Amino acid sequence: MKYSRNIGKYGLPLITAVAVSLFFGLCYPNHLHYQEQYQLFLFTADYALDVILVPGGVADYLGRFLTQYFLYTWAGASILAIIIALCQYTIGQIYTRTTPTTDANICSSRPLALLPTALLWLFLCNENALLSGAVALLLSLVALLLTLKISNTTIRHGVFALSSPLLYLALGPVAALYPTLYTLLYLKEGNHTSKNIPTPKRHFALFSITFALVTTSLLPWIMSLYVNRSAETLYISAHYFRFPGIVPKMLWTAVWAIPLLLLVGTIMPNKKIITWFNSVIALGASVYMIAAFGYEPAKEEIFGYDFMARTNKWNEIIAQAERKTPKNQVSVTALNLALGLQGQLGNKLFTFEQNGWEGLLPTFQRDPLTPLVTAEAFLKLGMVNTAQRFFFEAQEAIPDYQKSARCTRRLAETNLIMGNYEVARKYLQMLTHTLAYAGWAERTMTLLGDEEAINEHPQYGALRKKLLNDDFFFSDAETPKMLGRLFLSNPKNKMAYEYLQAAYLLAGDLDNFVRCIDLGRQYGYQNLSVSSQEALIMWWSQTHAANEPMPAEFSPMLVQNMHSFIAKYQQNAPREQIEKQFGKSYWYYYLFEKP
């Protein structure tokens, strides 16, 4: 009997911990990386005080502290697994208090702890869900268990009354769970009506509960008069979600499911068959919720491309695209950047789906994610000033006004490359107070002012050589012109030349593409890629007589394929048939997919 009880007590939380760890480690690692890059946790007293000295600040500080480990996949997955499993364990311990002592070995309500646990897991699957919500929930439950362990009832009620408002100040509105569960358990135990308890003690208990409930209810409104937060925010959201104006409904569903299921457990008979039934139902419902509503592979794919671009894993990007063609703009931009850096842009550009030249350098959008990969592309091309603007704007677009570790590092690098050493120093000094970036920042600070060391640096020196001699403004609609000016400022910038070709090809501007080819030949770019030849063959067939022989530089096989493609197109062959044979050619893109 004791063995079976321990299975329920420790076995289910252990299974949950393993499942959560595997889920985030194998299925959702890039959601973890996404979370980490939108904060900058600093080990400084000023930073700690700024975060902590607001309602819910302790939970927020602890959440940020743990989130910095999300840069490392299995560390982040393990942290989430431990928090969720501990929540399940503490909820189960609380539910056992509704079980009569004689039936303590058989607690039918303990398996129900899986359901709020699954809801919390589901909440954390949202890329905008902050860890502070889960931390606040766990600490509220732990505080309740510790309070219930106080054997002296008078002291316990006193501790409860005093700790309720303090928990709100530390953890935020989720701490309302603490007095709610305490009150329900007190009413369940019947101490408020027991004639065996002296009247003064009963009155003190009722006073303590009333005090806790009233202060917890009024504190958000009172605090809104003294801090720069609305009463609505202090009542429902605090620091639990990246968008301050949005109510984290799934978190609150998980929170209030706990007292609801506690009430359900009080009317449930404690029998083995009921325990097993609840276990099956709770486990099945949990698995269904996570599979149906928690796992979003499309988002994970986007975050994956973003993280690979951030960490310079260009071959992995291409390999991923070859397994499954990316369709989102962020993913396509990362893929085209990888192809450009690996010298494969001209040969493989149209083997993947494209969405016009926006897939090269998308129009700026004021959101935290979209500009980041675009900024990486500008940086690698040598447009360092433009990349810096995109990184800065992306950081300023973070909804909860935090700083970004990734953007701060890039801002330090771009200022270093352009010789703005004091600005670079400011960013680097911030990063020296971090966990993951301190070593890099300290090494990079040795480069400040050392022109020779920077010029010889394999990354920064190469980007300096690509810098424009003069800066200029351009609109997003002038991307081809901008690329042309970038190339002319440094004809050795092969990537700028290939991006210029690709921009004209993606726009379907064959006349300017031909001029681009002629310009490249003046600077020694004689070899033609597959995409260039396909486009030139099409242009030649449109501008020359049919009986005029094509230049010998064109591949005979490509010329023959072009004739076959045109024949099928003119015969109105089904698009599916044409796509099957020519879907990875420029001709197919030009006639069927060009925006």
C-alpha cells in the first residue's frame, strides 16, 4: 500500500518532469531560445532593485534569472520540467488534505493535479508567456504547504494573515491563490464550527482569513496609486506575459483550476477504482491538450531559422530547407542569406519557394522578430549602419520594454566596426554583467581603439572592408538600387553582386538583370550561375529572333529544357505537370510565382 501511495506521490510528477524535459528539449528548443533573446539579465544591484521594487517583482526577477539559461536547450528544458513537476507535486500534497486520515493511502483527487499542471505547461508553450507566472504559482503553492505545516493553529493563522499581502507584493496577482486555498481548506476542515475549539481562537482564525482576503483584494488598487502600473494590470497580469495589455488567460485557467478541482476532490469517494479512473482521465486530457493546442510546429520552424541565423549555422539552414521548403518570410530570408554566404545563391535560389525580392531583404516591420534576420543579412552584406538601425528598432519594439541580449551584442559589434568605440564600450560593459556574454564582452573590449587588431579580425575586419564610404538613406522600394550602390562602392563584395542579381531576378526585371551581368563582367565576374543562365536564355528568346543562334556560353541542356518548358506552356499543359518537371527553374518562377 505504501509503495502504491509513493507511486502516486512521486511517480506522476517524475513522469511529468521527464515528459516536459523531452518536449522542450526535442520538440520546442527554439521557443526557449526565443525567450532568452528578448531579455538582458544583469547581475547588478540597480537592475535587481528596478525589477524587484514593483508588485510581483520577486517572481519577475527569479523568472528572468532562470530564463537566461534558456540559451542552452537542455538547461532550459530541465528548468521548466522541475518547475512544472514541483507544481504538480505541491498541488497533489494540498489535495491529500481533503482526504480523511484513515484513507490517506488512497487519495482519489491526487491524480487531478495533472490537469492544472497541463494547463501551466500549455501556457508556457506560448512564446510570449514569461516564466515569472509559473514561478509565482509554484512559490504560492510552496508558501501554502509551509504554512499548513505549522502545528500551532494560532501561529499558523497569524503567519497566514501577514504573509498574504507580502506574497502579493513579491509574486503579483497569482498569489491570490494562497488565501483562496487556505480558506477552502479551513472551511473543509470545519474548524470554524467546531465546538472543541475555543471561541477566541475561532474568531482569530476568521479575522485572519478576512484580513488576508481583504488586503489581497485591495492591494492592487492601492499600489496602482503609487507605482506606474494600472490597477487592471496589477489585478490580472503583472509580469506574466510579454504583452502587458493582454490577459494571460491560460495561466489564470491553470491557477483557478486548482481550487476548483480541490472542491471536486472533497466530494469524491476515496477508492482505488476512482483513483485509477482519475489518473487515466487526467493523463488523457493532459496529453490531448498539449498535442492539440500546445505544439505549433510552424512557429517552432520560424524560431529555428532565426536561431540558426543568429548562431551562424548556415549549412544547417540549407539542410533544413532541403528537408522541408520554408514558406514564412523570416525563414526564406534566413535561407537566402545562408545560400549567399555559402556561395550557392545563384545555383539554388529557385529550388526553394520565393516571395519576390522581399525574401532577400524584407521591408522593415516594427515587431521584435522580423527585423532580426533582415538585420543579419544587412550586416553580412556590409551595410553595418542599416543593420544597426534594424537591431536597435527590434530592441525598442519588445512589448514589455526589456532589453535584448542578442540586440545588445549586435549593437556593440556594429559600433565597434564603425569605430564608435565609446558607444560600443557602453554596450560591452552592460554585457560584462551577464552570465552567457560576459566572457565575450571582456575579450571584445580589448579591441576598442585598436585599429590594427580590428582590421585583422576575421569577422570585423572583413566587414570593415565592405563598409560604404558614405552613408545614405533609401526606401524599402529601392533595394535593388541600394545593392547596386553597395557593389559599386566595393566591387570585391561578391555577395552584394549576387544579391543584386537575385533582386532583379525575383522582381522579374530581366532588362536590368542583363545590365547587372554586363556590369559584373567589367569587374571580372565571368561565370554564370544556373539561375543566371536560365534568366538570360529567357531574355534572349524574348529579344531575339527564333532562328538566331544562342550564345555558346549557355548550357545546351538548359537551352533544350527551356524549349521544352515553352512548348508545354504554350500547349496549356496542367500547371501541376509543368511544376513537376520545371518547378525549380527560373522560368517557372517567372511565369507562375512572380509577385
